[in-house]
Amino acid sequence: MIFINPRTEFAFKKIFGSDQSHDILISFLNGILYAGEATIQDLTIINPYQSPILKGLKSTYLDIKAQLITGETVVIEMQVLNVAGFEKRILYNAAKTYSIELNEGQSYVDLNPVIALTITDFVMFDDIEQNISRFILKEKKCFVDYSIQDLELVFVELPKFKRSLDELETLSDRWIYFLQHAPDLETVPATMAEIPEISQAFAIANKAGLNREELDEQHRQSFFIHDQRGVAVKATEEGVKQGVRQQQLETARRSLSLLDNLTISQITGLPIEDIQILRNE
């Protein structure tokens, strides 16, 4: 079997936000948000998955939103690339979801809590060791909780999860491992298959069950992510090169009045021609 990459937006929405994803999403959220406890008994997927025809490489999908039977709204998003403004967008989406719950004539007490669950394929918080982190409103100096905890930001940073298949213990371990390694597997591991909802997720992720348009869409998004990561790596390399050259030039400038051109070239690595240009500036 070959499984599609659940970290692409197409696959993530198909697995967790489609008409057949009800039980999968309940298990996933219970694992990530509630340590595997059966806290969520029922939910409604607000934006069910629909297979769109994308124009170019710009996605037209919305975030997955689920209304829990207890009233909370959970906004779930899979983010592969660390794009500019991403952190602000998370706040915006959470606040917007919270505010639009209130219809004209309703009281503020009718507002229901919102949980923004974001899964990232990159590290967001260098100073936090755990791979799942939760943020709520607190007083700035003494860290006392705000009396109303209606907005919560939850992050799952996939690169921080290092457990192997044999080390999986919890429901969240298994779901995170699924997100990380599904496309690397040829069969469903026994420790994963014992969770019916994870087995169902693997079945949806099986390439054999996709039509031609869905396969093309999956490939298109995978190529786009690969290309964008290549652009980011190249930009980083160019930045490093530029930084090294600037350091070389600064060292050469400081040495002009003390050393001859050949010695400066040997120290800095700059061509003698460049050093002569500096002397003439």
C-alpha cells in the first residue's frame, strides 16, 4: 500500500474533515487535547471537505472547524511552511471564530469557547521542549489566569516528536506518528491498527482509493511544498554567503593601514583585486 502525505492540506482535509471523518476527528482531538480521555463524545464538522479544482498553486480550502457537543468550537489547521504573518493569522482566525458566534440581539454570555489547534511541520517555539503546547490569557507579571478562558491556542510541533514506532504509548503519540510517517509506511503497523479510527484514517489515506483528480491535486501540493522549501533553503544559503563576505570586507577594512594586500588576502580570503578597490575608496 502507498499512503498520501497527511501533512499536505489536501490530504489533511480529506482525512480529518470529510463526511466520513466524524469518528476520526473525535479520536484525534481526544488524543491531542485531552490526553486520550473520551472527553469529546460528539461533534459536528462545520466545513465538510469538498474536493475543489485548484487554480494554479493557491489553495482554496478553509480550515477544518468542529462544533463540540459541549459548545466549544475547535479550529484545526495543518501548516507546513512557516510563512510571514502566520502567528498573527492564528490569532485572527481564533478571534474571528469567537466573535461571529454572536448574532444580533444575543448577549455576550452566549459566546462559546474557541480552541485553535495548529499542527506545524516546523519548530515555532525554540524555548519550549514539549511538542504540544497550550496558550491562554494570563496577567503579564504574576501569571494569574484571566477569569474567562474562552480562547485557547494549542500547537503541535511535529519536528519535536522523536519517538519510534516501538516507543508509542499514548493516543496522541499514535496520531502524531501517523502525521509524520504515513507516507513512509507500506502497511498499517499493529500498534496503530488496534485503534479503529487510525485504521480508518489509513484507509482514507490509501492512494488506491483516490480518483485521478485527487491524485493530481495531492501531487500538485506536494511539489509546491517541495519547491517552496527549496526556495527557503537557497535564501538561507545566500544570506550566509552574504554575511561571510561582509565579515571579510570589514576585516579587510580594519587591516588596510597595517598590512600589505597579500597578507590581507591570506587573512580574509578576499581576492587581492577587491582589497585594492577598498584601498582606493
